Amino acid sequence: MAAAAGQIIYFTLDELEKDDLPEELKQYLMDILPQIKAGRWSYGW
């Protein structure tokens, strides 16, 4: 994914199964899903 056009988006992980997100974003999230579930980016909010 290109970081040049960075933006913050909020969604739940079950949205990965829907067609609302771009395929490139879905693939990126699936690649880092173990890190997400391990809490790597959980900042307590």
C-alpha cells in the first residue's frame, strides 16, 4: 500500500468479509491480522 495518501479509517474486522473495502486494503489487513489480534496497535481507547 502507498503511504503517500495516508488517512485514518475506522471499521470492524468483520467488514473484511464484505465488499465495502478495496481489495488492496483487505489484503494488507489480512497480512497484519495476527499483529492486530496480538494488540500491537491497541492504545487503550
